[in-house]
Amino acid sequence: MKPKSSNTKLPAKSPAERVVKDIRRQTRRHFSAEDKIRIVLEGLRGDDSIAELCRKEGIAQSLYYTWSKEFMEAGKRRLAGDTARAATTGEVQDLRREARALKECVADLTLENRLLKKA
């Protein structure tokens, strides 16, 4: 038996495989929330079949059905009142400023109260 060397190399990918991988990476499209909603609503309208809609939009049917399922579940949660909106950075900063001002006010009033009790 030959001893295994620590620097065994994996077979290098052929240039063609690298080109295909690069093309796939570059052609992957990202859809905005508005695009996803538009596509799902078109599918729900039923003017065209889902297969035709997916061909027209250039997406896989499985992706359409994933979006559709997420759309329906989000609608159910919203109707049940089970959603919480995430605060924006600006809102968080405003709330922190307000909390700091209120703490200063409480500290001033506490100090004033103690001084009045001693007098």
C-alpha cells in the first residue's frame, strides 16, 4: 500500500466546465418583490396556463409554485393579524434619541424631587 500524501490534488475542472459555471452564475436573475407578486397574480388570474406564463417570464414552474405558496401563506398571516413590521434604522435612531431625552428628564426630576424633600 502506498502512503497517502497530504497534498493530494483534486482533479482540475475543465475549462468548459468553468465557462458553463460562470455563465450560469451570470445569468441567474433576481426578481423584486413587485415582480414576484405580478407573476403570481397573473398566474392566479388564469388568462394563460402556468406553463405558458413561466415560459414567457423565463422561470421554472417549481419557482412559480414556490412564490405562489409563499404569497398565500403571507396573506393568511396578514389576515390573521400575525405580522410584525420591522423598524427602519431611522425609526430606531429616533426612538433611542427619545429614550435618552426621557431618561435625562427623569434624572432631572428625581434630583429636583430630592432637593425639595431636603428643604
